[in-house]
Amino acid sequence: MKITANRVSLSALAAGVFCACALATAQADESSAPKPKPFDVKNAFRNICGFCHEDYGRKEGKGPQLMDDPNSDEFLFNRIKNGKPGRMAAFGTAFTDDQIRQIVVFIRNLKPGVEPQNP
């Protein structure tokens, strides 16, 4: 019986050591993994939105000028997320809610004659 008890104890000990090593490796992998780059709003706006909203939204194009838009932030958020049938595509699957909020901040910060910056 003593041998069996020792085997169980050694097996339990080995399993515990294995789990601890696996956890330490996973934590090390997480800390050494490259961090995702911050969302480049200016680049995304230029490449996606700029087709209709010219000059980063500072001029009317196929879509309206967005600089100094009188609509609420909530309106802009919902329009970007859900679009408008026949007028604007919905981008709710392309961007996260946080990214859409950053786009709204980008729009709100547009100034004439000033190069737009990421929020």
C-alpha cells in the first residue's frame, strides 16, 4: 500500500508541476506577444471614408462635409455603425464601437487648413 500511495503522490505532484509550468509559459507568452497597434483613425478615414467625404471630411464630395456637422455624436456614431440605405454603407462590422467613437472624435476635431490628427 505504501508504494501505491507514493505513486499517487508523485503523480499528483508531477501534474501540479506540469500545470504550474504551463501557466508560467502562457503568462510569459502573453507578456512577450506583440501589442496590437493603436487604431490609425486618420489612415482608416482616408482609405475608407475619404472616397465620399473629401479632404478627410472637410469638404463635400459624394457624401456631405463632416467638419462642423450639426448632428449629435450619437447620430454620427449610429450613422457610421448602421449606415443609411442607398446612401451610406454600414460599418458596424468593419469597426468596433470603440473605433467608431474614435472616428467621431476625429470628425469633431477637423479644422479648416489644419492637417487632421489621430485622436
